[in-house]
Amino acid sequence: MRTTSRLAIDADVPASVTRTRVWLALAIASFAVFVVLAVLVAGHVALPFDQSLLDSARTMGGPDSLWRLLSDAANIPLIVIGVGMVLWLLWKGRRREAILVIIVLVAATAGSEAVKQLVGRPRPLGTDPAIPGVVYSFPSGHVLEAGTIFGIIGIMVWRGWWPLAAKSLVAIVFTIFVLLVAVARVALAEHYPSDVLAGLLAGIGDLSIFAAFSQPRPSDRADERGARPETG
């Protein structure tokens, strides 16, 4: 039995390394495009899709109250969800993942605010210097944090023992929600389309970092196999 278990662990190692490399490659690509976009915006380069998509979003219909509800759902509630996720991981004894979640979320929030200050892009409706932390537009912190938090939860669900149909449903619902938040931020004229695009790119990058460094260890897989009842 031990020999069989060792062979299974050894077989998992190359696959785990490959997955880690793929996630890291996706992170590098996402952040690279993000940096290019940031340089263009900081250089006051007019992006051809920004104004046209902003105008379309503003005239696409739907009450502002609906867009505001979606926008607000990606603010304080996400903080509660993020803290709850960390506490749940600690309660389950998954300390390594809990620490990684804290690092990724703090980096996402601090990085977003730092880039805002560096780029200094005014919001479509102008800025209010009396409101610290929300003066600038690039990138969209709402979209970045929503994509990161729900992406992390989605990855943990996907790695669990849920049925494939349930995993797929969670992935679809989370993706739709993040995209709706992105549309809402533009429809409310809080951000340009390139702001939410940057938020999505940074979110994918942060999520990829989490996925790469939270890969289950071979010993974890062995413990999971050992915990499952024997059949046959």
C-alpha cells in the first residue's frame, strides 16, 4: 500500500510543477499587459475604445440604483467575505493558504492605491480631492478586488470534492458577477473601460499568484486519499 501511495505522489509532482509554471506564466502575462496599459494611460494616450464604450455604457439603460447596488456589493461586503475566508481557512487548519490569501489581498489593495497615485488619472465625472483614497480612476479597485476574492474562492471550490456541475456553476456565477461589477463601474461613470480592464488584468495576475503558490502538496493529496474510504 505504501509503495502504491508513493508512486501516486511521485506521479503528482511533475503535474503540480507544470500547473505552477502555467499559473506563473499567466500572472506574468497579465501584469505585463497591465503595465503597458498603465504606461499608456499615464502618458495621456487616448485609447480608442475608452470614450465610445463609456458613452455606450451610460446610455445602455437600466436604473442607476441597480448599478449602484452592484457597485456597492463589491465594496464593504467583499471585505467581510475576505476576512471570513481567512478565518475559515485558519479554522480548517489551512494556515499556509490563509497567510497567502492575506498577502495577496493586501498586495492587491495597496498596489491598486499605489498605481492610482502614480498614474493620477481623473475619473470621468471629475475628482473630489476631499475624499482621500478614491480621487483617481486607474485601475478599478472594485473590479480588482472582486475578481481576486471570488477567484480565490472559485479555485478552492474547484480543487475540492464538489461535483463538476456545481464547480462549473460557481465559476459561471462568479465570473458573471465580476463582469457586472465592471459594467456597473463604467455605467456609473466612476471609471473608464480601460480602468476596469486594468482591474481585471491585475485581478487575474493576483489570482494566478495565489493559484501557483497554493498548489496542494503531494503529502496533502496522500492525506486526502487516506481519508477517503477504501472501495473494492
